[in-house]
Amino acid sequence: MSKAANTRLTILQKAFELIYSKGYQTTSIDEIIATTQVTKGAFYYHFKTKDEMGVAIIEEILKPTMLGNFIKPIENSENPIEDFYNMISYLLLEDPLLDVKYGCPVGNLTQEMTPWNNQFSKALSELVDQWMLTIEKAILRAQTLGLIRKDVNGQQVAFFVMSGYWGIRNFGKLKDSNSCYIVYLKEFRNYLNSLK
Amino acid sequence: MSKAANTRLTILQKAFELIYSKGYQTTSIDEIIATTQVTKGAFYYHFKTKDEMGVAIIEEILKPTMLGNFIKPIENSENPIEDFYNMISYLLLEDPLLDVKYGCPVGNLTQEMTPWNNQFSKALSELVDQWMLTIEKAILRAQTLGLIRKDVNGQQVAFFVMSGYWGIRNFGKLKDSNSCYIVYLKEFRNYLNSLK
DNA sequence: GTTATTTCATACTAACTAGTATTTTTTATG
DNA sequence: CATAAAAAATACTAGTTAGTATGAAATAAC
């Protein structure tokens, strides 16, 4: 990787960490360049505005991570019920990039930036749509395999699963405790079983 | 109501609207006093700091509204399944104070202010706890009435219902469309039926 | 190696931020 | 009505914000 590409990536990664823990609006460019040891000139060479950097974080950090860790693994799932549960459980309890007290990066950005920045909304929307579509397809596959009832509506389930995840992450943030995740997961399991 | 109490309430109400639609951090005191036609002197006579005003909004606007509209009506419910559905449906589709593109005021504040302001977290936590406890009690009552299976765990259901609501509100915000609420509500109905 | 282009460094600005100091007006109380 | 206290008005400050102007160093092309 060229030196320039490296500074760009450093900015995106460090800025992501700051924004994930502090929020977008309250993370200043001065703070970003201080923690990255990159000068303001360099920053504004790579990004015309703060918002352009924000969108780049979604496109170049969040989307690839999401795709690799949570979309691809579900795409060819032969046992969606188990894999959905494991995916959510991993996200809540094990993912080393996430912290209970900071919530979900995608959920946070959605809450903070919509409806005020269209570029953010669009990028986040694409990410979420892709995830939901993957869940929907997995349901369909499970139905042909006889693992899920035929009358279950895949789209509805995708909305329900994804909403619950976003919501409980916000709740975990409020309580700063994993224990609510444990309670949530138990009922999530019950819900998934009700689809059988 | 005294004139002073009236200006205080005006500040809280208008500030709430601004914060609900724009977010807490990005709503400036200058903006609040501009829209309320109240001077800075008056503002700082009633509130020592911006954060003190923020907490007052939770205590004096959000808590009473929540208590009157969504906690009391559930407290003596004789048909919790139906009442849960109606409560969520009303919140999503009918409540005139809420707007799909701005999400849930409580969820928004939680996301934005925790873990950075303990007073906010505490006040929001109390509000949420009270709501969840009411749901839990309603489940218990429904179980004695034979409307919900005995093996259903009330706390788990409360977490699940409330998470789903917060999550779908964030989703509605992203899409700025009621249609995802419709889809969500269908699956919410299915979930509630699975408790019978 | 010279030149052109990319990449980065420094110093600055104008607008905005929460909050303060001080004075004036309004209201309550005797 | 006089006076004290409550409530509100005005002008200000110090710090922070995103973004700019301009020049210097590094890299690539020839």
C-alpha cells in the first residue's frame, strides 16, 4: 500500500473508533488529526469535508466488515435458525470490535445522521438492505429444506430480527451491562423456535 | 400557572421539539432562545446548564407523557396481547407527537447521551424500567387469566418487545417511510400470538 | 536529474458554542 | 406605596468548530 493510501486508511480507522465511542458530531477533526498524528493539510487533501470522510467510513470500513463477517457467512447457510442465533449472539457478546456501552456503529450513525444527511442515509441504507436481503434469502432456503414453516414471511422476519438487534444494543448502551443481552437472547431463541 | 413557570415550560417544550428533530448536541441554546423568544438571561435563570435543561425535559416532559399515555393504560389491562399490539401500533402509526423520520425521542436521547452523561442515563433508565415493569406485570396478569402460556417469561418478553420497538423506530428513521412499520407490526402480531 | 504532480505542513479565519456579568424590569409582600 | 426578591434583558467572553490559503516536501514521469 502506498504511503498516501496508508494515511488515508489510518484516518478512516481511527476516526471510526472515535466516532463509534463518542458520536459523529462530537468527534472533531482536530481530535481526529491529533490521535492520528496526521496534519490538517493531509486530512483535507484526502477528504474535501468531514461528511465526505464520514461516508467513506461507511463505504470503506463498515460495509466490507459487515459483508465479510455477517453477510457472506449467512449466504450459504444450511441451518439459518442456528446461524441467525449465532450471528446475533456473536455480535452481542463476542465481537471484539464492539463494546456494550457504545452500541451498534451502524445503528448509532443511523440515529445521529438521518434525516439530516442524505449521503449517510443512502450508504447506511444500502448496508442494511444487503443484510436484510441475505436474511430473507436464508429463510427461503430454510423453508425449502423444511426447517422453517412455509407460512413464515421472510421479509417480516428480517425486519423483526434486525429491529430487535438494534433495539437491544441501544438498551445495552443504556444499562452498560451484558446481562440484558443474555435475557434478550433467551427470548430471541424462543422466537426463532416459533418459526419452525 | 405563574408567568415564570410558563416560560420555563415553554423552554422545555420547544427545546424538546428541537432536540427530538435535530438531536441534543446539535441543538444550541441560541437556537432554543430564538424559537422560544426567551432571552439568554431568562434561560439561565431557569436552568444552570444546558444539561440541566436536558434532564428536566426527561423528567418533566417525557416521563409524564409516557406514564399517562403508555404505562397507566397497560397497568390494568385485561387483555395484554391486544393492548401491547395497540400500544406499539399507536406509537408507530398514530401518535401525533412522533414522526417517522425522527424516531423515538427516548431512544434517540439514549443513543446520543449514554455513556457520556450519567444524569441522562439515570433519568432515561428510570423511565424505561417503569415501562418494562408494567409490561412484565401485564404478562403475569394475562397468565393468571389464561391468555398467555405459563412457561412464558415476562421479563424476556418485555425486553423483546421494547427492543423491537426501539429498533424499528431507528429503521423507520433510516427509510423515512411508514411501510416498514406495517411489515414490522405483522410479525409483531405473529410473535404475540406465539405467546398464547 | 529536472520537472510536474501528488502529498503533506503551518498558520490562519469566520462562525458558532456554552456560559457569565451586570443591569433592568416585573412581581410578591409588608 | 415601598421594598425586597424573583425574573428577565443585554452585552460580553473564552474556547471550539469546520474549513482555507499558501507554501514546502515527497514522489513519479520523463
